[in-house]
Amino acid sequence: MPPNAPRSLKYEYELYVENEIENYKESIPRSAILKIGDEAAAQMRDQDQLVLDEMMLWGEVDRIIRKRLRLPAYDTWRRKRLKLLAEYRRPEHWGIRPDGILAREIHPPAESNVLVAGGEVERAALYLAAHGCTVSAVDSVASPLERVMNAAHAAGLTDRIQGCGADLSQWDPARSLAAVICTPEAFAGLSGEERMRAFEVLQGATREGGVHLVGTIVSGKRGVSVAELRRQYKGWTISVEDETEKSKNFLARKTAS
């Protein structure tokens, strides 16, 4: 599938079936796989299949495994998936305030590319992925990325989230961005020059109308100052919002040049 092509539910179902089959293969010993292969070959011979090529044989193996796992038919899976996705699109499901700045201001169209960077971004990443966005999660520390990817796997959103182990001074977006969300940790350890380059790269990659949400204070942790952000985002439409006594966010929207 092309990188920017819409992901249909049929495609997601095929990925689900493929992953379930592959996980089953990895969970059993090689001798058990060979035994299923023998069963598949016998069934194909019973069906007067004269040419037992390798691809057809493994296709029959997958069919046998799928039957053993009792995987749901597409229509059954689709009904459950639509109900689950509707729940995932609710900000409250991820612990996000429905009246907060993220739920109010960040609404990229489906299939948009967005960036989340820094620690404690898994909720934003999963929320946006559930709304159809392609999310790049960037962090120089492995543990936040592991949390994001583990949560994405549990929610069936793995194909919409990509983890990247790097800091923002090293990361270059491959495609235009509709939204950027950064916590204070995203800029931790970067020099003033490195922060400037990171902002320039992210701003240049953001399409007109795109929005950046930068936490200057999150849960009491301080990041880039509001004064520096105002300098960095000259020409953008900006606002600063205190969500709680310990959280302050800087919002900038790219206007037409």
C-alpha cells in the first residue's frame, strides 16, 4: 500500500489475521509447524492439487492455523472494530480532557502526518492515531517509545504509529506535518543552537494551517520558555494557555506566507 493511501478496515483486518497467524507460528516449536505442513500437503493431495508449490503449501498452512485459532470473519471483526474505534476517538478514553487544548485545537484530517516528541506523549499519540493520523513518536530515551508502541499494539494501532529513537536536533520529517506536539522533555539537553535548528526544521515541514503544541510546563516540569517560543514562532498565530497550576501550553498555528 502506498505510504499516504487511506487504510481501509479491510486492510486492517488482513493485517490482524496475518499478525495472529504469525504470532501463533512463533509460539509453537518447529516440529509442530512441520506437522501442520504435512497436514496441509495431505489436504491438497486429497483435493487433487497436482502441483504442490511452496507458496500454495504455506497458504494452506495459514488456512489451517486460521481455522484452529477460530479467527472471526471480516463482518464480525468489522462490527467490533468500529465500536472500539469510536471509543478510542473519545479523548476521555486516553485520560485527555475533552475541554483541554489538545482535544479542542488539534484536529488534523485523517491520513495526516503528525509528530509527538518527548516523554509522556503516548496518550496524544494513541488519540491522534485513533483519528486516522500517521504518528511519528520521537524520543532519545527508549522507555517512552516502548510504552507508546506497547500501548499501540494493545489497541491495534501499531500500523499508524512509528517510533524513532532520536532527539529533535537529529530528526528530519520525511513528509509534511499537520501537527506537532512536544513536551518539555523533547528539548531537554539541547543547546540554544540545536533548539533553533529543530524549530526551523519542524516549522519548515509543517503545512499551512498546521498547528504546534509545545508544553512549556507539564506536571511542573519546565521546558523552553514562552519568551523563546515567541521569538521562534514570529509570523505564526500564537496563544498561551494555563490548563492547571502546573501545566502551561504554547500553541502556534502556521499562517499563509
